[in-house]
Amino acid sequence: MSQLQQSDSNSSGVYSDNSRVHSGAAFSGPMFVVLMVMMVTLVMVIVLGNALVIFAFKVDKSLRRQCNYYFLNLAISDFLVGAFCIPVYIPYTLTGKWSLGRGVCKLWLVMDYLLCSASVFNIVLISYDRFLSVTRAVSYRARQSMTHPAIIKMVTVWVLAFVLYSPAIIFWELVAGRSHVPKDECFAEFYHSWYFLLSASMLEFFSPFISVAFFNLSIYLNIRRRRLQSVEAQLHLQHSQPHAEGVSAASGLGAKLARRASIHSQSSSPSLGKADPSASRAALPSRLSRDKKIAKSLAIIVCVFAICWAPYTLLMIIRAACRGRCIQHHWYEITFWLLWLNSAINPFLYPLCHSSFRRAFAKILCPKRHTTPPSPVLRVT
């Protein structure tokens, strides 16, 4: 993901490049200091922010619900990006030379691709979970106390992320019979294969983005449909009220219509009460309001994901079309760091979009405000 380079080992004479191939350029003077400060600051924000999310799960038991475990999985992948991938890459960026050996290079490439892909797939998993919470509320809430299905999904994310790139990183050199990577550089062997790059970009960005867009659209349409059902239910209740006291038949018909409207609204929002129509009418706006917040928070997370990932993916496709001759290497470097910036933004989206995380963070960062004051002792006189 780093920069562009021309490879003499490519027999066709074209650029053997990709966004992760280093240019070998080194920085000095003020630029070196500025870049060092920016990179170290990014590392601290990613590590501390995601460590706060992980620590919140340890100290706040109310967060240990199935839906929040997927945020924990995302925080773990983002934390490792800041704790390992970026610190290892910083000397390479500033000096222009890889000095840690081929073994560490392979490990870094595997971890880098694994963690970035895991972050993307975690976004898809979170979107799917939010989709189920809105469209299948009853069965979804019934499974909230079951952690086993959540763990299986979390492990599946890591397995898929590993399979996408890691086998190619590890075994490509063995299959090809030789290495195209110089000793003082570190990039994946498969970057001369344009078909592999294009296919990987489809699996790593476009398919997940289409999936989360579908989930968001489905949530929006579900909320819109239920809002219309809520209006229809209220109209039924208004028209079913008796126009005059003492007319028992009309009164009975109004009650029947009220119950029918209540049951009709419950079919879309199963969390509502089953017996009291007035309770159902009071609960339905609350349910719709909660689902609107879910949709809004999910839309924010997905938009940030698209902004951080789309430039890199689009440049990779353009590069594949023009054989690396139409875009300068520094644009790849910028989009590469934009991917890592997503790992720094995610922890700030949790308290912004979810009140449960906001309360947990407040308890950790401001413990004195949330300590229970001692109860007064009554004196018996």
C-alpha cells in the first residue's frame, strides 16, 4: 500500500507497481520532524482510542451484549494497526529502506493486509447486525444473551480476512520460483498480477460497500414503512371512537378496530405490548426513534468507511487499467495513510453514535462523577 516503483525484474518492461511498493525516497530536515510527529500522533490516537473501547468492555458489563461484541472485534483490529503495522512502517517511510529482514517483512505484510481486511469485514458484520435489530426485532432480542453465535461470526471475519491476501503473500514467491522484491524494500510479490489486484479490490471494498449500502437502504425502507403503519393505526383509532355516549355497538366496534390497529403495528415492532392499545401507541414512537438512531449511526460509520477506503481502491483500479503510468506514487501514499486514519476515527464514532459506549467512556474517564455518594446515616434520638 505504500508507493510506486519500476521493477527491472518484470520481463514485459511495464511497471511492477502497487500502492504498497516503496519509492525508496528518504526525508530530512524539517519534513522529517513534521512527518515523525504526525505519524507518532496517529499511532497514539489509534492505540489509546481503541484501547479505551476494549477496556470499556472489561469494566462495564452492560456493554457485553451480542451486538456490541462486533464493535469490540473492530476495535481489536484497529488497535493492532496502531500497535504494530504503523510503528513498523514509520522507519521505512522516513528512511526509504527496509532494514528488518525478509521474515519481518512477510509478517508485516500479512498483518497489514489481515487487519485492514478485518476492519472492512467488521463494518459489514456491524451493518448486518443493525439490519437484523431493525427488521427482525423479536428474534434478535431473544439472541442478545447468546454470545456463542457472536463469537463464531467474529472468528469468521478473521478467517475470511486471512484467506483474502495472506496465502498469496506467503506462497506467491514459492509458486513463481523467484522473488521480485529487493533486499532493502518490502512489498508483496503479487503486485505484478493485475488480475489479482482487481479481483482483490472487488472483494475488499466494492462487495462490502454494496452490502452495507443494501443494509442501510433496507433499514430506511423498514422504518419508513413502520412510520406509515403508525399513522394508519392512529387514524383507525381516531375513526373508531364512538360519536356519542351510550351507543354500545359503536363503542364495541371502536375497541375492536383499536385492538386490530395495535396488533397491526406490533407485527412491525414486536417489542410493543400485546394487550394495551394505549401502551402500544406510546411504545411505537419510542421504537421508531430508537431505530432511527441506529440507522443514523450506521450511516455515519459507513460513510466514514467509504471516504477512507474509496480513494485507495479507485486509484488501484485506475492503476490496473493504465499499467501504473498515469498516477504519481505520492497519491498512493496519501490514500494508503487514509486507510489507517479510519482506525483512528472509529473509536470516536462509538460515543457519538451509541449512548451505551458514551456512558462507559464517561465512567472510565470521569470516575468521580459516576461514583455513588454515600447514603446518609440516620441518627435515632
